[in-house]
Amino acid sequence: MISQKARYALRALLFLAARGEDTPVQISEIAESERIPRKFLEAILLELKKTGIVRSHRGRSGGYSLGRPAKDISFADVLRVTDGPLALSPCVSVMAYRKCDDCFDEAVCAIRKALLAARDATAQILESRNLAAAAAQLRRSGAL
Amino acid sequence: MISQKARYALRALLFLAARGEDTPVQISEIAESERIPRKFLEAILLELKKTGIVRSHRGRSGGYSLGRPAKDISFADVLRVTDGPLALSPCVSVMAYRKCDDCFDEAVCAIRKALLAARDATAQILESRNLAAAAAQLRRSGAL
DNA sequence: CTTAATCCCTATTGACTAGATAGAGATTTG
DNA sequence: CAAATCTCTATCTAGTCAATAGGGATTAAG
């Protein structure tokens, strides 16, 4: 299961992607529109900023905007920031590989083989879905 | 990421599947062979029993054995017991559907669409991998 | 029938994380 | 300057994960 943080992050980013323009949007506006606790959203956007997914503009009439084109921000990108690796085990993570603590022989591990296939399948999907596509779909559904 | 509990469960079941015979194996034997804390394994096997994945035999010379043929126990079956639904969101879970707390319109939710595709991809893999195949692979690798 | 070996059950512990909040500091614009 | 914004650190509560403890119930063997 993804965390609440991930949900909030996706909703906030989708909000930015949907409005399209490049002018910064204030935290409070996103928070109210998407019903996200303001302070919590603050922390989330800060993290997203560190990885370049959003860009911030300080001072009066500041706010947040997407850090790169919406089509270049995948669901995988976001989930990796909020929830860590997509993989079901550190030993099959591509972005954050780590040997399992008690693994005898990784090459032979039957569990690893299955989890690796699962990771690849999930990553393939989540890396192919991006904010632009999602926002476009919302528009088609008349939700905007 | 899967839990430590899931790892232990998979290892224990693989141990049972690998030995093949139907005579019950005692917790202590599994625990020692697989280096799993004995009491913790007890709790795990108890849960697996409730769902029929293993069968128990009480009293002296009792123990545990697989509850059905190894080829009919998938990785998905096991992970669902130890870690809950495979889905990344309750609203895309097939075995344990639940509406998201703050969802406006599920039919239109762009997040849901992506998570649904991810779930299907993961489930497809994890349901197709079973203990018999994993044990066979171990034998081929000479790990047994 | 007694005894010893097993599984069964409930409770508890310690460490850690998730989700949320508070409050002050830094920066920019009008 | 003053007001509005983002930035940062600290904190709190509830819950979960991993593991442990200590019996009680059941059965097979002697």
C-alpha cells in the first residue's frame, strides 16, 4: 500500500499539472483545493523540491510549480520520493539495491527471482504513467 | 517492501515444499534450518494455517505440512496472509476492496487508474509463481 | 494412564514509522 | 518597511513490526 503522503503528493502534483500554467501556486491554495493538511503538504513539497520534481519561489506571491514538464514526471518518480523503492525487497531494487541481511546466495534465491519479476512488472507500469497523461485523462472525463 | 514475516513465511514454506514428503515437520526443525526465531515462526505458521496454506498435526510427533499441493500455493497467496493485499491502494484491491477515505469520484480518479494497472501487473506475476516451481528451480541450481 | 513432546493462544516489550502540528526563521515583493 | 510566502527543526500520538514469554490444550508413545 502507498502511504497517505504519496496520495497527497500525487494529488498536489496532479493539481499543478492540470492547471498547466507556469505561475507558482501557493501551498494554501493546493491544500484547500485538495483537502490536504497544510503543514503536512508543506513538508511533502519540500521533499519533492529536493529531488527536482517541483520548484519553489519564495517571498510574497511565491509558491510552487512543477520542476520539469509534466510528461517527464512519472508516478514512479513520485512514489520513490514519498515511499522509497518500488521493489518488494532491497535485493531487487534498481534505484536502491542492498543485499538482504540474511541472504545465503542471491544468485540461487528462489524468492528473489519472483520478487525481481514483480518489481520489473510494477516499474514498467509506474514509469510509463506520467502527470501529463493523467491530467489529460481527467480533462477527458470532464473532471476539470 | 515485504515484511520480515513474509520472508520467514516464504522460506519456511519453501523448506516444506523442497522436502516433498507429507510427514509433518516440527517447528524447531524449520526454525533451525532456516534460522528463523522459533516463537516468531510459530505465530507465522499459525496464521498460515488459518488460511489453509499449511496443515498442523498436534501432540507428540506432530508438526506442520503443506495444506495443499505446492503447485497450488502461489507467492501471492503467502504475501496476502503475511502482508495484506498486493494492491497499492485499497480501491484497487481485488481481494480486499475498500473505497479510499477521501475519494471524490473513483471512476474518474487518475491515480486509481495507474495503481490499478500496477496491481494487475504485480498480481499477474505473483499469482503465477508457486512453491513447486520455486523448489524445482532450487533443485536445478544445486542448492538442495 | 502417565508423560513428554508437540501445537495453540494471549500478552507484552522495544524500536521504529506515519501522520500531523507548532513555531520561529529566511526571503522576496509591493 | 511590512506582509506574504517558503524553510527548517522539533515534537506528539498512535500504530505497526519484530520478537519474546509463559503458559494451556492435545496427542502419541511408553
